[in-house]
Amino acid sequence: MVQAYDHRAASVVVDRTNWFRQGQTDETSLVEHQNPELLAVPRWWIDPENLPQLSEGLTALLAFKNVTSPTNTRTMIAAFLPVAGVGNSAPLILVGEDIAPARDACLLANLNSFALDYVSRQKIGNVNLNFFLIEQFPMFTPDFYDKPCPWGSKRKVTLEKWISERVLKLSCTAEDMLPLAEACNFTGGSFKKEYGGKLHKWDPADRANLMAELDAAYFILYGIDRDDAEYILSTFSGVKEANPLLPGHRSTAQHVLEAYDMLTGAAASIASQWK
């Protein structure tokens, strides 16, 4: 089972005493998440030779959860997966060969943003997030990420660089994601000695910070002002409740809005320096 930026959210165990739903999820614990050698265990296995030729040359797959609902905590949930066979409940989004893996990471961030998720909730009418709905979503084009990052500490930092570094820290937490890290020349992870910075340690507070920054960034990039961002966040269940992972147990909504203020403040400061 996958969750946002997490390809190891749960393994599958089989309970043959059940008449229905013999495949049950076994959620990955914090300690297990922090082990980069841990691999999620699927229910079904296939011979690699039977993988379609479409997977040749890929370093990771971008998948989203097909079964969802506008009443869930999140509707659009996407993650990078290691190259493997997947079922129809995890549709893949494949990009052209001319799209670099780091640019693919920006697409993942776009999909997982609260801003886009708010749109998806207006469109889905049942429990299936079909491709004809995905094609209606207002996603940024690949060349959009060539632009300078408005809040980057250095003027030459592009949106691709700023966003992909955070996505890779969230995604490259296990050895099966090393091919993706290497394809993106990622060395910003916290496992410096063991993996040369290609993997990042799973830390719940750190992940909350990274996701808050990405969510705030996409609110800004979509041109959504702070009041509207606050309203959009209020429509998601659970985000206004105290989060024990955050300092002072503040809510996820507060955390995202603080990141919004930080980024807009940094952007204004940088813009004034370049006048």
C-alpha cells in the first residue's frame, strides 16, 4: 500500500481464515520506516521477465491510488515506486523520454499538493479516480519548472531544483529508491556515510516540514492568496487538528500557512534586492 511520497506505507499479509478480503494490510512502523533496507512485501509476485517493455530504462514509477473518495482525508495520493509490476488500482503516469527524472519529481509534488487535491475533490463523483479526470486537472507543464524559484536563496535556483530536492528527500528513504536518486544526481539526503547522501532518513517531523513547504509553494505558484489557502485547507478533514509531530502540537493547516508566510516573505525580500 502506498501513501503520499511513501511507497512502503504497508505490506500485505494473507489471512486465509477470512471469507472475504484475505489480503490485509500490515502498516509499516516508524522503526521499520527508518530502516533503509526494509522492503514492503506485496501479496502477489511476478517474474521480472513478464514486466512490459514499457518499464525499460525507467528508474522509478509514478503511481496514484485509483480507489479514493472526496470524503477521505486526501483524494489524490501519489508516490514514486520502484520499477515493478503493479495492479490496476495503482495506475501509472508515464512521461516522455525527454522529461528528466527530477522534472518527474515536480509532477509528483504537483499531484500531492493541497491546491490540486482541492480541484480533484470537486470532480470525482464516486470512488474511482479515473484518467479522464486526471486529464482535466490544472497541472503545470514541464517547462514551467525552468523558472527561477522566487524564494530561492540564490537567484539561479530553479523551481525544479527547489521542488525536486524536497520530493527526493521524501521519496528516497529506502535502498529500492537508489536508482531514482542516482538518476536525479541526488546527494542531499541525510545518509551521508552509508549511501553518499542518496537516501534520506525517515523522520516524521522533517517530513512534515518538507510537505508543508511544498504545499505552501504550490498555493503560491497557483496564485492562491493566503485567505483562500486557509479556506482550502479548512475543507480537508484532520488538518485543523493538533498534530503531535509538530512543535507546540500546532495543526497541519497552521504549519502550511506558516510556510506560506515564510516563502512569500523570502520572495518579497529577494525581489526587493533585485530592483
